[in-house]
Amino acid sequence: MANENSPLLAYRLLGEEGVSFPASGAGGPGGAPARKLSTFLGVVVPTVLSMFSIVVFLRIGFVVGHAGLLQALAMLLVAYLILALTVLSVCAIATNGAVRGGGAYFMISRTLGPEVGGSIGLMFYLANVCGCAVSLLGLVEAMLDVFGADATGSSGLRTLPQGYGWNLLYGSLLLGLVGGVCTLGAGLYARASFLTFLLVSGSLASVLVSFVAVRPRDIPLTPRPGPNGSSLPPQVGHFTGFNSSTLKANLGAGYAKDYTTGATMTFASVFAVLFNGCTGIMAGANMSGELKDPSRAIPLGTIVAVAYTFFIYILLFFLSSFTCDRILLQEDYGFFQAISLWPPLVLTGIYATSLSASMSSLIGASRILHALAQDNLFGVILAPAKVISQGGNPWGAVLYSWGLVQLVLLAGKLNTLAAVVTVFYLVAYAAVDLSCLSLEWASAPNFRPAFSLFSWHTCLLGVASCLLMMFLISPGAAGGALLLMGLLSALLTARGGPSSWGYVSQALLFHQVRKYLLRLDVRKDHVKFWRPQLLLLVGNPRGALPLLRLANQLKKGGLYVLGHVTLGDLDSLPSDPVQPQYGAWLSLVDRAQVKAFVDLTLSPSVRQGAQHLLRISGLGGMKPNTLVLGFYDDAAPQDHFLTDPAFSEPADGIQEGGSPALSTLFPPPRAPGSPRALSPQDYVATVADALKMNKNVVLARACGALPPERLSRGSGGTSQLHHVDVWPLNLLRPRGGPGYVDVCGLFLLQMATILGMVPAWHSARLRIFLCLGPREAPGAAEGRLRALLSQLRIRAQVQEVVWGEGSASSQEPEEEEEEGDFVNGRRGDAEAEALACSANALVRAQQGRGGGGGPGGPEGGDGEEGPATALTFLYLPRPPADPARYPRYLALLEVLSRDLGPTLLIHGVTPVTCTDL
């Protein structure tokens, strides 16, 4: 039981205080920050401040003034519905297990895998970096509107010089303040955020009181420039107090030109501005590494923050519609100052929200970056972000992010950056919804979140709404974001990532495969959709690599199973020796680049193990119908691991990552003359067993002589022509009827045709040989075969050869022989061996000869020298009924296939061809 390990065993009970979880703030080992932030300070405060941002002070009038109260409420409901759908997904994932540092990145990557999670995590990180820069640029603009030398309006103090360089300086100084707070750790950030929260709350409270306490007044508006450069007549806005006429006038929409951009507003443009200000629901989740109990704090704190901000927005929309006329709302977006009891407090709230949003973005970005660096997805480029302090603060990631924000400040394009930031946020939100949707669809037993107020419908609706909002806000940025995500995913796929996180794709595949396997009804099989489904029995893969790849080419999209029998009896063993071997065999499949499953069994004998595998391999309608074996001869096995480039390994036997080399996991090939695990008797008995179980049989000989380009996955690598020779009749019984049209002969033709469909064999030409007796008139059998090939859509050369041509004896076998006479011993052993030698000589005589013309052209037996034969297909006779004749049967096969080069001896028992549509 020493191997019974579980992550739960690492938890330590602490008496009455609960459970101690292994903390790792960034999802990586060591240096975990102390988890000390509460739900309120760690989640509620940063999320509220991020969702308010500067919109709550400077865009309420914009939204209500252009859209009217009814459409503004509809916009707010739609925006918060989209956010709420994502919040439900966040709550479900966060309550399904321990959440470590990295927030949304951790949730996505541990569900969708490192490729998708890493790409979206990097984009989410960049969104936070750009979001920090946008907040700082907005803060600089807000400050310069009051204190700038070029400030407009009567309240401007005009003390700060303006210009690109000065603006960059102000932004850099503010970034230094924000970066300094974040560098000193999450504790100082939480205290600073709480102070900011108090300032913003006080400012909002003063605004709410002002709506009630301030008497109606007229508010002079700043003159706007006219179309010809002249100023328009000054306008006056009206604060009417609570007035039903004002509310009635503000109910409907009144889209007009935005005085800041000159563009005429629409529903979509106003909605995009409102939604831009509401994104920020992940601010608390980004602090997951510092939270005391992230699985409780993230869902609870995020829901409280979303509900609180929604209530405040609704209240401000109603108060503004009741008390301010449309002119004031459309022409002065900062009207809160004009109606406030104490305008400096509103100004303080504007600055505080911008500063807090920048802090939240910077510290969130640093935590995401640290998690990315700990996971080592992007290599050395993120190595500096791994540096942490003794208290676990990732100050290296903070400084790294600080530098990137400084670069973004150099651009200074506020409006462009705002759209990109929002689109990147929405990509992350959609990925969280997709993660939860995948977990729900996969129906994994371990997905049982404590938060249950969600379903796959909410997740799917969340994904769709986020994608829709992306293209509504900025189609160009949305397309670019998806393209960037694809490129990053491809990069991470090429690099390779951790495989120990668990991929939801595997659970989804399992779910779908099981569903479709149940639909795959063997009772509905039809011969025209037949395909080979192979079980290749392998003793030691070191000597079977060429056959392993050749079988992969023969499968034609069918099932391919590598089977191996380990000798032993489980009753006498302490544990199953088969299970630890699966890893080595799966690595072999990956290295050999074949599409195969692995099935291993433990049995007292290879024959019994083969029976087990033939019966139980596969599932439902996907079960092997063909057994493939290497030929049983005295040839010394070769170690193809030493010569195959795909299996080249370090001299010390240790691969990159510390795993043992594949060559150390399989024993060296059997030495010549050493005992074998399978006797000749059992080998032939295994063939007989397969035929009794209605399985086709393929015996492969000398496949190691195939050139590597013939076994490659590409298109051959050579333009040299070769032949594939097919002898679709029993050469140990060449006469006795039209043997080329029996089931076994057609099976040979089908397998040879399938091999010709493989790109590596496109240059090989298929030749089919028919044997004629000395007194048999040529042409008749060939004509029938050509007609059959035409019906089967098989392009091949047909050659008639005279029996005995090329052999020492040209004696024709007697016509009255019965099937199995030579195999079953009803003829003498000497006579049977002589016939096998004659057949072998006949086949060898045709190898290397050029055929006479193409399909339909005249063929002759005396061909001139031409392309060599790359592979020969021979008819495999049935084993004798008497088991005592098995060794003699094997000896006849050895004589028949001797010195023929790569050869497949095949016996088919199932119909595989069809002439119908």
C-alpha cells in the first residue's frame, strides 16, 4: 500500500481549529506568502473600487443623459447580468478545491490546461498592466483639468505645466507611489485600499446627501467650440431637485454628440462606456494567494461587491434622472462637483478611485505574473518574476510589472488602451465561464462545488455574452485578442507544459467517447465500411519497431492495439507487475509516433495471454479483428533503439526532466540461442486460436529490412519506384479452383490496397500474380481477375506466371489434391517441402522483374529487370487440425517465405470488399 498517495494525505489536522492546507501562493513550490487578508479587505474592497473606478463620478451623467433612465437601467441590467454569469462560474470553481495564487489564471490553467490557461493568463496579465496605465493616465487628466495650466472652467487653478513630457512625468510619479505600496506587500496594499475605500465612500455619501440637501440651482456650462472655430453661446444646466417633470423628460433616450469626442452617441457606444467601467470583478480573485480562506472569500466577497456596486449605480441613475435636466447631464459629465455640498470631497473621490484602480491592477498583475513564472510556461523570460521576499511578497513580479506599466505610459493613448483592456478582460471572463462549462459537461465525480447556484446554461450564456460584448466594444481588438490567444496557445503547445494539473479536455473526451461507443452498434456493421482493427502482439519493442510502424500504416484509421503478455501468476506475486509498465509503453507509442492503444496482461503462458487480449481488448464496436505477429524464425533480433533517430537518448540514461531513458525501461533483445518465451507449438496454436475466434491473422517476416522512408509518416522521401507483390492464392495448393476470389485472397488485395493509400507508399506499384499450370491456357483467369479489380476500384498490374517457373522442378501438382493435403500431412513431408521450395523459388524469380504494361495492358511472364519488390503479400494456409503437425507447418512457412525480404503472410476469414455504392 506504499503507493497509495493522495493530495489529501498532505493535510494536517490541527485539533479544533480546522485543517491546515499546503499553501503556495502562486501555484509553485516554496516561498508562499502568508495568508492573512480577510474577505472584506482582500476581496470586497478591491472589487468595489475596481468596479466603480472613475465611471461612478464622471460617466453617470453621460449614460443617463444620452440613453435616458429606462435604457440606462436596461444597459446596467445587461452589463451586470453578463458579470453575474461570470461571477457564478468563479464561485463554482473557487469552491471546488483549494485555490492558490494567480486568481483567474490559476482557475483557467488548472481546468483547460497550460496551453489555453497560459495564453489567457498572459493576456489577463497584460490587461491588468494596461489597466493600471489607463487608470494613471485618467488620474493625470483629471488632475490637469483642475490644476493644469491649460485648464478650462472657472474653478481651474492653472498651476501645473502641461504637455506630453509633463504628463509622462506626472504619470511616472504616481506610478512610483503605486508601485512602492505594492512592492511593500499585500498588507500595506490592503490598508491603503481600505483608506481609499473610506475616501470614496465618503465622497459618494456626500453626493447622495447633496441630491437631497442642495436646493435647485442653475449651473453655467463651459462654452463649447462651434463648427467654424467660434464658441457657441454659453448654456445653463438646471439642477431642479426632485421633480416629476424632470424625471419624465429623462425617461426616454436623447442621443447627441459627445462634447469630449464630437462623435454622435448610440446605444452601443454608450453601453460600451458603461461596461468598460464595470469590469473589475476579478480584483479580489487576483489576491487569492494572500487570502486566509480563498475558497470562501472569493465567492462571498465578489457577490457582496457586485451587489453593492449595482445598488449604488441604480441609486445614482434614479437620483440623477429625478434632479438634473438633460442639458446638464449631456454637457457636464462632472456635474457631481457642481451640485455637491463640498466639491473638493467629490474631487477627492475621483482621485481616490483612479489611484485605487491602478493599485488593484498593478498588484493583481504581479500575482498573475508570479504564478506564470512559477509554472515556468514561458521559460527564462519570466524568471525575474519568481523572486520573492522572506515574507513571501513577489516583489520581483511587482518590479517587472512596474517596468511594463512605465512602457505603456510612454504610449499615452488612453482611449485605444481602454478598449483593448476591456476586451482582454472579457477574454479572461469567457475563459472562466468556459472552464466551469467544461467541468459541468464532463460530469466528473470530483466536480462538486459547495456553491451550487449555477448550471451549464449560465456558463454557456456567460461565454456567449462575453464574446458578444468583445465585438460590440471593439471588433478589431476582439479579433486581435483571439488571434493573440491562438498564437500563444500554439507557442505553449510547441514548448510543452506540465501534465500533472489535470486536463478537463480528457474528461470531456471520455464523456463523449463513452457516449458514442454506446451508439456504435456492432449489429449495424456493413462490409463496405469495414476497416482493419489490429492487435499487434509484441514481446520486446526493441526488435519490433519496423513492424510496429508498418502495422500503424495498415490500420487505415481503425483501432490499433499494442499487446504484450507478461509471464507470471498473480497468486504468487505481491502486486500486479503489469500496471507499472504502462508508462513505458505509452512513452514508446509517443516516441514511435504511432496511433495505438496499449493493452498489457499477466498470464502463465503467451498463448493464454494472447487469448485474453483477443477477447477483451477494445470496447463495444471497437475491438480487434486482426491479429498481427512477428514471424517465428531463428534470425537474431536487432536492437532498433540503437539505430532509430527517434530513440536516441543521453549516454547517462536520464532524459530531460530527470525521467529514465526509454532504453532502460525495456530489456535488451534476446541473445541468439537463448530460451524463448514462446515455443513453436504455442506460436502456431496462437494462430489457430485466432482463426477459431474468427480473427484475421497477419504474420510479418523480415520487416527490419524495410527502408526507413517506407515507414515514415511523410510522403516517402524517395522517388524510386518499388513493387508491392500480392500472391492471392495458396501457394501450397496453387490449383483447385479460382482461389484468387476466395475470402482470404480478397483480404490480401484489400490490405495491399490500404497500404498503397499511405503517403509513404504512393510510389510503390501494386502487382498481382496468378499461377497457371503448364497445360492451362493463359488469359481466362486474368480476364476474370481484371473484371473483379475493376469492380473493386483497385489499380494494379496483373501477371500470369507458369507454375514451376524459376524453380528447380517444374512438376505441376496433381489436380485431385484436396485443400490441406500438404499442410495436414496427407502428402509426405518431403513432397510438401519440395512444393514449398518450388513456391519460394517462383516468388523470388518474380522479384526484381519489370511488369508488362499497366492495368489493362499485356503482361508476360518473362519480364525484364525493373524496380525491386519492397513488400510481398503471401496467402497464409490454415494451420493443420492435428496439433502434432504444428512444428512441421511452421517449417513449411519458413521455407515458403525464406529470403523473400519483407513479407506478410495473411489469412483472412471475414469479407472485406464490396462492389455496391
